[in-house]
Amino acid sequence: MFDNLTSRLSGVIKTLRGETRLTESNIQDALREIRLALLEADVALPVVKDFIASIKEKAIGHEVMSSLTPGQALVGVVYQELIAIMGGEKTDINLATVPPAVILMAGLQGAGKTTSSGKLAKWIMEHKKKKVLLVSCDIYRPAAIHQLELLAQQTGADFFPVKDGQKPGEIGAAALDFARRHHHEVMIVDTAGRLGIDEAMMQEISELEALLKPIETLFVVDAMQGQDAVNTAKAFSDALPLTGVILTKLDGDARGGAALSVKHITGKPIKFAGVAEKLTGLEIFHPDRMASRILGMGDVLGLIEEAQRNADQEEAEKLMKKMKSGKSFDLNDFKAQFQQMHKMGGMSALMDKLPAQFSQAAQNVKVDDKIIHRTVGIINSMTQQERTKPEILKASRKRRIAAGAGVTVQEVNRLLAQFEQAQKMMKMMNKGGISKMMRGLKGMMPRMH
């Protein structure tokens, strides 16, 4: 979502050459570029002003190390300021209270409160090993109550049933009593939203907050809101003692201004980021990693964590043992690799965390997650013998496979060509030729035609 901002900021490096220190005169153009980049990314104007002033103050007189160019030195200052503006260090959720620890979810309709409530329940159950109760106080949108009940079923959290005619305060009080009696350690309360700031909504959520005394009041904001997010954040911050922010839809194509504005406006840390639609698509927000991504350096640590969390270690070990025993990499293994990729959020999710030069190279190859599904479909149309001995795949067999998978024979041939490249790459990897393997990686990626 930060592509334009990333490309503009990377251009800053080229504007400063041959200087030994950063001065007010030699960084003027660079600061102008940074200001434009931030405004185009829909960052709030007060935030841009403070950000530029802070960079200017810290950059001027900054000695440039012999190993760095002035442009790189300025980017170093920008990196530190991006981290600071997004909250400095990551902030964990606070559950240190007499159970149940109440978490109140606040925000406008459509920001993703209900989905985030389900994702947060799953995250707390998995990472904090707590018993969670999900409660809906959104009596104006019956679909919201039903949606939260389905999310509870999918995550394994408990759900508090709402009776007809109950008001939000009555639901909250009854749910709190229920949570205490049934030994729930955490109670997540989804609240009603409106399409815009509304006095009645603010009054209602303020009363709920006073009644439930939540340890966390989280403001859920859509990253795609841009400048509007600032006004919304200020209104909620004025009405409620917010403790943190959940930034949703960071996997979208928005300009990203909300990510850089919301901490500055509310004074509260971004605690979580919604990075995918699936229930596992909620991550702790790391300001340093986000700053790294904005500057085109990627989030390799996040990528490693994603692999550890979602990749099937047993499958990976099985493949390595097979390769070491001298057996060849076959189409079953090829299919398993694509399924692993899908588990990790698909190719687009992986590329988003890679440094800019790698993700741009992958975009040039036009990787499409739909092609991954098609690849698996073609392999599924083959017999076991065909998967283990692809050399027997002649014209008549290819026609049958194409018909079974609903694709053309050319697509079957294309997949087999990609498989052969992957097979060669695996042989190189087995012989320890990592640099050779990296060169072969591009050919393994499915292509759009």
C-alpha cells in the first residue's frame, strides 16, 4: 500500500551527492520531496509539518560517515522519525487485571470492528492461552450479532447470546456477570458504529465504557480512510479514554496516511494491524518493521515469523530427507510447495514483506495467486503415476489432464516447464549451490499470459 511513498523516498537518496555533511541548503529539495510524498500518501497536514520539522532539526549538521552518502544518511534520519511517529516500540495488549479483562472495540461502521474482534479473540487464545468471551452490543445491525457468533464458532471462542429488546448497557452488564460466573479471562465487546461521527453513538459507547471499565479500549480504524481517519480518531479520542489502535486493511491499496497519522492524533499506540481477511490476519504492529517497509527495505523478520507460524515444518523436513536420500523432486512435492505458499497468505502477501528490489522483480514476473490455485488443479487432474513420473506425460495424457482441470494443453505444458526448472533448482539446493538456486527462483514462479 506504500508503493508511491516508497518510490518517492528512495528517490531522496539520489538528490544528495558529494556532500560531507547535511546542511539546510543541501537538504531543501529532499525535504520537499518527503513532504510531497507524505501528502500524496494522505498523511494529515499537522503530522506532515511536525514530521518535516523534526527531520530538519535532526538532520542539519549530521556528520556523514565515510561509508554512507548524504542521501543514505538522510534516509537514516527519516527511518528513525518514521518509527517515532508510529509509536516507537511495539506495544503489547494489556490483560493484567482481575478476570475478566474487558476489551472494548470502538470505531465507525465499516472499519472492521466485528472482524477484528474475532481475529483478536483468536490471537489472544493462541498467543496468551486465555479463555475468551465475544459479546456484541450492536443492536442496530442484526447481521453484526450473527457475524460475531459465526466468528466465535470459527475461532473456538465463547459467544454471549443477545435477547430481543436488550439495550447495549443491559447486554454489557449481563455479559460481564456471565463471564465472571463461567471463568472467562478475557471479554471482547463489539460496539455499534455509524457511517459518521454521531452524538448518540458517542454517548452510548461512553456509557458502556463507564459501566464495563475496560482495561483496553481499542479504536479500530480503516487504513483506507486517509484524512478522514484523523477526524474520526480525534472524535473518539476526545470521547473515550483510548488505550490503543487497531489499523485494519493494511493489505489494501490505500495510500497509508492513517498509519502515519493516527498515533500522532490520538497519542495512543497502534497495537495491531489487520493484514489479511483470514482470521489469522492480525499481527502485532511493529513501528520499526513498518518504517522499513515504507523505505523499501521490506519486513524480513515478519516474513520469517509468518513462515514459522504457518508453514508445515513436518512437510519441509520430509522433502529435505527425500532429497538427501537421492530421490527426485516430483509433481507431488511441487504441489506441496504451492500449498505452503497459500498457507502463508499467497504470493502477494509474501512479496509485500520483501525488500523493494525483490518485490518489484516478482511483480515484473506478474505472479498471480489465482495461478497458484490453477497449478494445484492441474496436478490434481493427474494420476499418481503421472505425478511421480512426469516423463510419461505425452500428448494424449496432457489433453486428458487439461480437460479435467478446465485449462488448455498449453497451460499444462507451461506448468511442466516450470516444474522442470524447480526440479533443477532443488538439485542445486541439494548440492549446496544457494546462489545458483536463487537464480533459478525466478523461473519457478508462475507467469500470467
